Amino acid sequence: MPKYDEGDLIRVEFLDEATGIAKLMWVRVHRCNDALQVVFGTIDAPASDASGKLKLGAELAVRFLQIRDHKKQMGLNTNN
């Protein structure tokens, strides 16, 4: 069973390349590769991003090390 399931929300820390300041954004999980410790998903709630690269709905891959919070999708998973 993957650590993060489709539909889960993860809060991810990104380093803003323009300012060097860490930003937190919510990402909706599409799939998870536990062996590579990578989650694939889309930005669900963006923070301000001076570079303009991280926008609502943008698809990305996130390393487990960047994840700061995790919320299971309600109603689908019983493991919290």
C-alpha cells in the first residue's frame, strides 16, 4: 500500500528561486512511488511565487523530503 494515495493532500515546501524563501503549498496526489520516494500530483492551493512557475493545477513531482503535512482524502481511506 502506498504511503500517499490518489486524492490525498500533501503540504509541500518549495524554495522560491527568486527570493530564496521557503513556501508551503498544498498538492493533490495523483500517484505515489514509494521505492523512489516521489509523489506525482497537481498544485491544489498555491502560495505566492515570485518566479510564476508554481500555479494552481500545475503538475509536478515531489520528493518525500519536501512533504510537511498530509491529509487523507475523506471517505476513501480509513488509515489516518
